[in-house]
Amino acid sequence: MTTRSLPVIEFVLPAASPAGPRPAAPADARVAEFRPEDQALPRFWVWTLGCQMNRSDSEEMAGRLLAAGCAEAPGMEAADLVVINTCAIREAAEAKVIGRQGALAALKEANPALRVVLTGCAVRERDRAGLRRRFPAVDLFLRPDEEPELVERLGLASAQGAVGLAGAAGSPAPSGVAAPPGVVAAPPRTAATTLVKGVAVSAADHLAGSRADAVASGAVRRESAVAAWLPIIYGCDKTCTYCIVPFSRGPERSRPFDAVLDEARALAAAGYREITLLGQNVNSYGHDLPAEARFAHVAEARRAGRQIDRASRPDLAELIRAIDALRGPDGSPAVPRLRFVTSHPWDLSDRLVDAMAEAPAVCAALHLPVQSGDDEVLHRMGRQYTIAHYEERLGRIREAIPGIAVSTDVIVGFCGETEAQFGATLRLLETIRYEQVFAAAYSPRPGTPAMRLPDDVPAAVKRERLNRLLAVQEEIGFARNRERLGSIASVLVDALERPRGHDHDEEGAEPPAATLAGRDPFAAPLPDGWVRLAGRSRENRLVHLAGPAELVGSIVDVRIEAAGPYSLRGILA
Ligand code: SAH
Ligand code: SF4
Ligand code: F3S
């Protein structure tokens, strides 16, 4: 079981000797080779904010650092290298990191060897001066597409190849760093930077190629030993006017079909039971890949402001069917559970719906962000669909996959949103009855097209609408969960506590006074040797249960005995 908790945000300022007893850097570089390498290399700590894409990217960065011979520090205050993987989706996400600059500066004062790297969506090329001003404790900024260069740029790959922060840990960077047994360090790739639609990105195949290297060499340190993230497409070509992601992550770049399948195969061989395919818009997968005869049957033109020809190129439907068809040595399905996030309603194709219905591995859950229940607001948001289109797509999915759990994202208080328009969103929630809604107040993001619209909904009104919406949804989610009382859920036991979920920290945490419907299976003491466990049903519901710790990693049937607004409780059936 390798699940680790997310990095601690609260860290204590160290006393005199911050990093604990550490060997002094050798005065003479020639003696470096006589010192154990792990002591010469920085101990790192990765602080990850934001969505699953960031969590997946952090797995790759941690894996690369481990493969380079670095060790993970037990906490931020004990690290010589802090990597902050930022999110910029709302101002609050960036503010969290800005608010830590003082504490980081104090850590650096106590440990002069400490270096801070800032990467993720807050790093945008056009804004270098602003970055240094807002994040003064940072030594090195890397755009998301530069993350594979982390080890190289820190001078940890080889003494000769040191760029930027050579000797970051106060000692010469060792050459010929040995990877841990069985791990071959991925060859460094340095990207050539190009401008695409005004956004600086590395050469088009850079991320896909470096990911394949990292996977092949074992340089991905996964959060869980049970469920894995698998990135299939980087960037976003959509033009939602409020959104920073296309500016942070650049245009869409799909990983080659066979590279994704290879990673899925490797995950299955390593014992993973569930794979979640990741992309800002997974429905776009493949449109930018070369045409191939084996995909001749994929013929669908996709409109994306321009006409994109899909003919003879793989799509998500093709990909999930191929992963579903993978078989283990005994002929059983190699990947028993398959998910994907996020789907844009606009290009959710019939081919995809059919593949979801026909591929048994695909879980009966879909995250389909709607953002608003009003067409005019959707238009201002640049979402490219109407509520009628959204409902038609959802109807088609619910018809093809009865009982599918649907979740969504909503923004309240977008520019010009009237009370009536907000009311339309509340009504939509009541008609659709989502299992789960991730809602946030609109936060203007510098550089996005919506900056040209007045941010005219007062903060207090945004807050009040958000609270009303959350209250409405809590009722709906609770009712949805009560409908599952007495049913049997197939649960992948993921953790001894609560397993990973969507990108919202508060998910799964029942409010203290929350009502629990049904009979609480935890009211009585647990049998000897049993512990509390948690996992997700195929419908992506968080299920708490009890059993022997060895159940982690198994798929078990659970009878649902109690329901709260955000999770279920059950007993082994
Ligand atoms: N690609 C995904 C979403 C990525 S961002 C999609 O299209 O659904 C996750 C969510 O953050 C979005 O769905 C949206 O609801 C929210 N979000 C994005 N920009 C925002 C902003 N400026 N203010 C508030 N919420 C925002
Ligand atoms: Fe942002 Fe829209 Fe792209 Fe999602 S689809 S990442 S909301 S621009
Ligand atoms: Fe945040 Fe970037 Fe994800 S802005 S939500 S970390 S894609």
C-alpha cells in the first residue's frame, strides 16, 4: 500500500538545525565520489494544489527525482528542495501559495541549501516579472510543459549538464547518478519552445515523449497502488472565456494511442485495478494525431471554432474499447475499472456513449461540467452549447447506461448573471439531480477573455448564491444517496481512510452535524483485527466500510446500510 497523504500545508518553522543532521558538503569536489550519493542530493518535498492533472504531474516529478537518486523528505521543513505544483483556476488557489512565501523565506534563511521550484498553472511565460514579484521565495519557475526538465534544470542529471541551479544543495552535483535498483533514469529531454496561439509551449511531441520515457523507466511515483491516473491529452483548445487553463497549459496534444495502451498494460501488470484517463477535455483525444489505416472507421468531423477532421484518427471511444479489451495472463480483464475526466458536453459523441455502454470496464459515472443553467450565461462563457443540447446528451447517456451517476461543475456569479439566470441553474440542478456538484464563485483571471466583461456580481451576492446552491445540492445528493440504501455496491477498497476523489478537498467529509439515514454500521465496536476502510463504488460514490486491512486493493461487494449527503456506509456483503 503506497497511498500517501497529500503534502501538509501547515508547516512548522525549524529550529537551529533545520534539515536535521546532514553531512557537510565536501570542501574538495574530488572527494564527492566517496560519499553516499543520496546524501549529496537534495531531499525533496512536492506540494500539489489543483486538479487530478496536477496530481498526476506531481507523481511524474516525484518519480523523476527519486529516479535521479533523491530521497523524499518527511515534510516541507526538512526538505532541501521544495517543488510547488500550483493551480491558477481561481485567485484563491494562487493566493494560498503567495501566502506561504514568507514562511518559505524563513525556511531558506534557516537552511541556505533550500531551493524552491514553482511549477504548474500559475507559471505563464508572458508573466515572468510578475511571477518573481508574487513568489519572491522561488528560485526556479517551470511551465507545466517544462516539468519533465526538472531534474536537468536543477543540475541533478549530471554535473556537466547542470543548468540554472547547479549545486543547488550546496555541493557539486554528482555525475552518473545511480537510480534505485531496477530503475533506469530517463534520458533528459530538453524542449524547444515554440509559440502556439501566443502561448509558449514546448515542441508538440515533447510531453508525450517524455511521459513515455518516464513510464518505461519506472520514473512515476504513484499516489496509490490501487487506482492510477493516466494522462492521455495535454492542454485545452476550448475557449471558455473565464478559464486560465488554455493559457497555462497550451493547446491540445494527444499522447500516441499505443503509448497510452502500453501504460495501461504496465499498470495492469503492476496490479492496478482502476485507471482514470486524464485530460482537460478527454473528448478531444486523438484529433491531432496522424491518420492511420487502422482507424479508418473513425469518421467524424469535430467543430472547434474550426472544422477538425477526425477521419482515420483514434478517438476516446476507440481508446476505451482498446483498454477494455486488454486481458491478463489468465484471460480475465486486465483493467477491471476505467474512468475518464473531464468531458466537455459539446463534443461528447454518440461513438463515445456507445463505447461506454459496451465496454464493461467503464464505470457507471460521468463528470459532465455544465457551468450554468442559462443559455445567455453559457454564451458569455463561450461554452459552445445550450442547455437543450446538454440535456439531449445527458438523456442519451442515461438511456444507454441506466443508473449512471452524473456529477458536474458550476460557476456562480459569472459576469452579468442575474438572479433569474442563477435561478435557472438551481432549477437545472433540481431537474437533473446530480449525484455531486462542484461549485465555485466566479474569480476573474488576468489574461482571460472574460476580463473584458464587467465582473459586476458583488462578492456578497456570489457568496450568497453559492451557499444557496450548495444547500439545494446537499438535499439532492442526500436524497440520491438514500436511494442506494439496501443496495449492493461494488467497491474498490482504496485506503484505510478516505480515498482520493475529485479536485475538491472537502469532498467526502461529512459535516459534523450531518444527518445519517439508515443504520450506522459503525455504531457497534469493530470485530477484532478489523479496521475502517474506504473506497469508491463504480458510480464513484465514497463508501466507508470495515474489514481486515488486507482488503485494500480488492474489489468487494458492500451492502449500503447508511447514507449521508456526501458518502455511504456499508458492511461486507
Ligand atoms: N476542463 C474542465 C475543467 C477544468 S477547471 C472542463 O471543461 O470542465 C475545473 C472547473 O473550475 C471548471 O469546470 C469551472 O467550473 C471552474 N472554473 C474555471 N475557471 C474558473 C474561474 N475563473 N472562476 C471560478 N471557477 C472557475
Ligand atoms: Fe477551461 Fe473550458 Fe478548457 Fe475546461 S474546456 S479547461 S473550462 S477552457
Ligand atoms: Fe488548476 Fe491547472 Fe488543474 S489551473 S484546476 S491545476 S489544470
